[in-house]
Amino acid sequence: MKTEVRFLLAIFLMLGVLVGTNLLFPPIPPEELPLDSLGAGPAVGGPSSADPTGTGDGAAGALVPEIPTSSAPRLPSVGAAAPVELPTDPAALREYRITVEGPLYRYEFSNYGARLMSAQMSEFEALNREGLVDLVKEGSGGYMGQKLLVGSDTVDLSGVPFTVEPSNGLTMSSRSGARTLRFVYEHPTSPFVFVLEYEFNPDEYTVGVRGTVESGLERPLLLTDLGEGLAYSEADSVGESRTMAYVTNNVQEGIQSTLLGKAEPTIVEGPLLWAAFKSKFFVMALLAGESDEAATEARYLGGVIVQPTETEGVVRVASAQPLSNDGSFAYRVFLGPQEYALLSSLGQSMEEVNPYGWKFFQPILRPIVSVIMTIFVYLHTKLSVGYGWVLVIFGVMMRVVLFPLNHKAMKAQLRNMAVQPLLKEIQTKYKDQPEKLQKEMMRLYKEHGFNPLAGCLPMLLPWPVLIALFFVFQNTIELRGEQFLWLPDLSAPDPIYLLPVFLGLSMFLMMYVSHKSLDTPNPQMKMMMYLMPIMMVFIFFRLASGLNLYYLVANIATIPQQVWIARERLKMKGKPPLKMKSE
């Protein structure tokens, strides 16, 4: 059973119990788009089976068609129709890796195409294999390869040898400050120079990218290969596959997310603030850089090109960006965890890369998730406690905040119970006079403040929070690998299933206290008292242990109120029945 289906079943069951209890006590009745939509000029043509990275490694599904097979790109200048041969110096043709290492990451680039071949996260262990999390898929040919679109021609730079400075890479500590890795490609015979610079900060996951194109060409369009999606890193690969998506932030239309399993060949038109690949806990995003040309499209990404590969369910994505008038370009690349505070600091609503909840429910859930994550991070930072204790504090805090509403709902239940004998008397007396019955019931409601929904509606308010927490625990890296008591990972199910059992016991205790205080025990209520906790254990045992922990704490914090209302019910047994005020 899918996790989302299991959770939905739990929601419906709990809502059924909540509404049913209040009604019983008291009872009352694709086609590909032309590339010129990105501002690239005339359409380039149909799709090609050429290698999208230009490396010849067999990855199918070119991002742009008509890629020359020679390693030296075909330049669309007059008199240069034929490709130019590479230099014969073996040293210039040798491919090697350049390593950039800091406290947070370890990157490997190839001198061919300046492509990112590996992006290891130093603070995160992979849970599906030994070693660190690596965001780049093995055998993908690398990410961040560059191409230029000039009219109807393509200049493919993803497979040509660059000169690298420093050639031995970079090793940084927290005190190193920003360092730059510079890639330069000069065409052997034509006046074409492509300069690409990566700026790394040792304590940041954001990489600054800037470069220039010196060619005399008329303002080409830059394509940056974002690859085939992020590599798997979680133990539950099936669950992780359901979170794999590419996400864009359109200036006018906002956030749009597409699961990779449902992706089709298309062009996502700009202007875009950013484009990203995400997995369950990590993200690779290309964010539009600041530009002095405030009034031009160079400030934004022109769009995103999505092309299929030979592997079913796998697509390759490239972002398109117009160059400035002087041939320069700049953008940022974020490679790292989906930490809420970290993504928020990037601006441009980057924290919304994780589409919490079902699409139709996102407008409601996103503000709630934002508040919840702000509270989580604040408690974790200010109190210097782990997220397990944050959940305990948050569960108690929610009950304290909702105490006035819950108290009001419980008092309404007591008031409605007191009216029940009088309501039954009216229904019996006027059962053959519908109009008179309706009139007397309305008078009863008015005189005694009877409202069948008064005890139900306030209790529904915590449900959006519970639903939001489900998605927070499913997709928030702050809880990944977070230990609490015997729980090794708050984002994963309890390995010994003890917490769901405690949750079921807490629910049984709440229902038992409520049931024992009834004047006339209801057989249906008694059956639910035993069946409902068992069903909840079955449903919750595969959900995140953090969600189980929060719900358990919230239940325990509610028991004192349940005891209070049970005592009040017992006090009512000795009181005389209510009468109509007009009698």
C-alpha cells in the first residue's frame, strides 16, 4: 500500500470517528514545441539520437538536434562549414578529473566539456549503499555541459577539451574564502573563445557560475545541461522514485513541478527564476544570475528543454539562457540538501521546490508548512535540542494553543447531551406533524443554544496541521537520520514498530475514558473503541516515526481534557432534565 494511500485512509478513518462520535453523542440526523519559443531564433529541427552530452558514452536523447560528431564544434561563421580537427598533441587530448573539495562537498569535473562528474555531500551518508550521497548519476556522462544555439546551428562544447586553472583542483577549509576554478576553450582555427568560471565558497552549497563567449556571433542562446535527475540515495528506492521531479519557477505562473515518471518531451517556456531537479531530500537547481541589463531577458532563464532518453521514465533536461549584449552570462547552481532555512536564504521562493501535498491542496498546505518549518528550525536552534524533542514540544504546544477551541467544543458536547432527552421528547410528540416538529426543534435550538456541529468543527482545525506534518516528515531533510530514543531516523518508520503500538494504546485510552462516562453505553461506540486503535496501528506502522511521535504526544496531551469532560458527564447524571423555557 502506497504511503500516501495509507495516510489518506488514516485521515478518513479518524474523521469518520470524529464526525460519527459527534453525531451519535448527541445523535442528529505531448507534442514538442519549437525552440524559437525560448528566444533561440528559428527552430533547430526534430529530435536526434546523438549523445546529449557530446561524450559518446551512449546516453541517448539529444537535448538539441544536429550535434556535430566531431569533438571540435562546428561554428556557424562564414567559410567554416566543415568541422576543424583537434590538435594532435596527446597532452591536450587527455581527459582527466579536477577535484574541488570543501567541508560540505567534494566535486569532480572533467576537463572535457567542463562537466560535473561527481557531487558528493560530505555530511550525508547514502542509505542505499556504502559511502557518501552523490547527486550525479553514475554513467550519465556528467552534468553542467554547455551548448550554444546560434540561429539554426548548434555549437556543442560538452565534449571538447578545456584548459583548466588550477589544473590540480582546489582544496578548501572554512577559512579559505571563495576560490575560483577556470575553464577556457579556444577553437583551434576560428576566433572563438569560451570562458567558464566556477566560484566556490567552502561553507556554502551555492556555486557561482559566470563566463563569456568571444566569437562575433549574434547573441547566441546558452544551453546548460542539468542531466537526468539526481542519483538515488535512500534505502526505500520505490518511495524515493515517487519524489523525483523537475521543478521550475516561472516569473508569471509561479512554481510548476513534474514527476520524472510522468515527464514528456516538452519545452517549459520562460522567463524562469530557476529550474531544478529534486529527489526526496536533495536538490540541484540553476538560478538566474543578477544582470545589469535589468530591462532585458538576460536576467532570467529563457526556459527548459525536456527530452527523453532510451531508458523508460528517464528524461534529460537543459536550461536555456540568453547571453548579455557583451557575450557574458552568470547564474548560480545550488547542489545540496533541501534544508528549509538554507533554501529560503537563496530567495526567489526556492524553499518551495518541495511541493508539499497534493496539487489541489498545496495553496492551503504551503503556508502551514512554512509556519511549521519556521517553528521547527527556531526551536531546534534556540533550545539547542534535537528534532525529536522539537516534535514533543511542538505536539504539546499545539494542544496548548488549541485548548480554548477544544474546551469550547467539549462544553458544547455537554450542552448538547443535556438537550438530548428534550429533543427525543419533541420528536416523539410531533412525529406525525413534520412542520410542527421542525418549528419546535428550531425553538429548542434557539432557547438552549443547541448546535449539532458545535462540538465537531473546532476539532477539525488540527487536521490541516496533521496533513501538513505528513508531508514535512516525508520530504524534509532536517529529520533524515535524526535519532531519538530508540528511533534511528525520524523520517523513516519505527524499525521495531513500538511507536505505532503506543499510538494505538493512547487512542484506546482516549476512547475508553469517553465511553465509560456515557449514560447508556453504545454498542457501536464500544466496537469502535477496540477496532479503531488496531486499524490505526496497521495504518501508521509504515509511516514516518516522526509523525507517529507527534500524534502520540498530541493524544497524551489531550487525555486530561477527556478526563475533565468525562467527569462533567457524570455530574450531569444527577441533574434534573431540561425543559422548554416557554413551558
